[in-house]
Amino acid sequence: GAVVSQHPSRVICKSGTSVKIECRSLDFQATTMFWYRQFPKQSLMLMATSNEGSKATYEQGVEKDKFLINHASLTLSTLTVTSAHPEDSSFYICSARETGYTEAFFGQGTRLTVV
Amino acid sequence: TQLLEQSPQFLSIQEGENLTVYCNSSSVFSSLQWYRQEPGEGPVLLVTVVTGGEVKKLKRLTFQFGDARKDSSLHITAAQPGDTGLYLCAGEYRPQGGSEKLVFGKGTKLTVNP
């Protein structure tokens, strides 16, 4: 299957700082990338859909000014958690889908801990 | 809102037993995907079913998509300890005026004891 690389895998940051998470499709071009959030023992919740070259579409209840998404190329999308707070601590996962294909492939996830 | 109800939430069985995980919805999906997720990692795609009534087999795993494309099941035959993990179903749909997206079930935490 296609490979999606997410970086970093773990990050600890101080409250009030910003953290950037990268999602790269390594062997295909991803017109669309998705960002999810997963709390312990819960399922994945879609935060936003990122389309290359256009603004991201955020799900209801997700603050677009807090979770900045940039999809500048067909192989890279970034999620920046701005002014992070302890309640933002979670497991963030990206997925990418190649144009014309149904399957989306997931990155390894990023464990964010805000202290 | 598209919802997927997945059951059971937890399942602990002995090696060699068979099991079935269910994924149900009142909504129709264009496709349904099954993933397996290990702790601290992203989900790994197992299979995609697209056609109503479709059955796909992956070694000891059998996946079925309901005729109406509203439900799906995952059956594991002769479970092994290596099957232990979190199994997630995800339905693909296109909201009105929007782009396609996946909605996930809450997952089934399977433990296969040796």
C-alpha cells in the first residue's frame, strides 16, 4: 500500500506555544489529506479536510484559527496547533488519498502532550 | 450526520475461536473500509468493500458489505494472538455540497489469549 509519513511521532510542548505536525505522501500525490484527532480509547474524529492549493474545510466545532492547516504541495500537508493548551493533548493522525482512488492511507500519528 | 455503530466494543477470546465484529448504520455509504490499529500507531487499511453484498476474504478474515450498503461485518476464523488489536470500520460518504469523507466506528478492541 501507499506510504504516508507523519512527523514528529511524539512532541511535548509548553502551554501557550505552537506545534507543527507534518504529513507527507511518499510515493503518490495526494490531492486530499485529512486530519483526525483521537482521544484515549475513542475512535478517530475528523477535524478537517485539506485540499492542495485551497483552504481547508473544517468540521463543525473545530477552531480553524487554532488548528492551522496548510496543503502547499501534492505531497505535504501541515497542521499547526497554535497557543496549545493541556486540553489539546491528544493523538493526531493524518491520512492521504490519491486522486481517483477510494482508499486513504494513514500516517503513524503524532502524540502531542501539552504541559 | 452519518453514524457508524460498531459492536462489540471489547472482545476477549481464546486462541482458535471464531469471532464476528459488526458495523451498522442507518445511512448508506459509497464504500466501507476496515482498519486495524496498534497502540500509538495510525490505522492500517485491511480491506475496502464497495458493492452491496460484496464478500472479501483476506486469509482468515472475511469481510461482508450489506446488500443495502448500510452495514458490514468482519469475521475472523481460528483467531490467533497476532490478531490482537483495535479494529475500526469506516464508511465513506459525500455530504451534500461537500467532498467525500470517512466516518469511523468506535472500534472493537480484540484480545486473543494463547
